[in-house]
Amino acid sequence: MTAFPRAVRRFGMTALDREEAAARPQKAYRAGGGRPARRRVVVRLWVPTTAIFCMLAPVPLLLAPLAWLSPPAVRSRNPYAAVLAIGRTLIALGGTLVDIDTPDARVRVRLF
């Protein structure tokens, strides 16, 4: 048995049987009907979030003075600082890759 690979020496001839079975192409069937399985749908989306956030940035800055009308327990000390902090967080989302994987579909969303 020195001519056989190390796996055959250790596990016997079943290692060769497994390799042959793995090498044969097999059709994918569903358990119920014997029909071939449907292919998964792949969807790739690119969302320009940074550009959208930059275009919409003046809106919260214009609405920040209305925050002074809310009760002090609800609002922060400086509404403008809160708006800028939220804006920085949203801008930092650029370059994020979101993968959604289900049995029927695979969705990849790239935020840039």
C-alpha cells in the first residue's frame, strides 16, 4: 500500500470511493417533486447614500431652530450639534456593503 496516498492507507478503500462519488456530477432535486431546483436570484444594488445625504443636509439645519420649541427634557442642548453629529454618522456609512442571503435570493446592497 505504499503506492496509495496517505488517506487510503489510513481509511482504506472507502477514501477512493468517496473521491469518485464526489467527482461525478449530480443533479439537484427537491425533496418533494423530483423537479430540478430553481436557481437563486442574485440582485446587486448600488445606492448613492453620500450624495443623497449631502443634498438633503440643508433641511435638518433649517429645521433645527424648531427644536428650541420642544421641551428641554426631549431636546439636546444644542440642536445644531445634534444635526451635525447625525450627519457625520450618515456620511460615514459610505462604502458599506450589506449582504442579505435567503434560500431564494441573494441581495447585495453597496452604499457609496
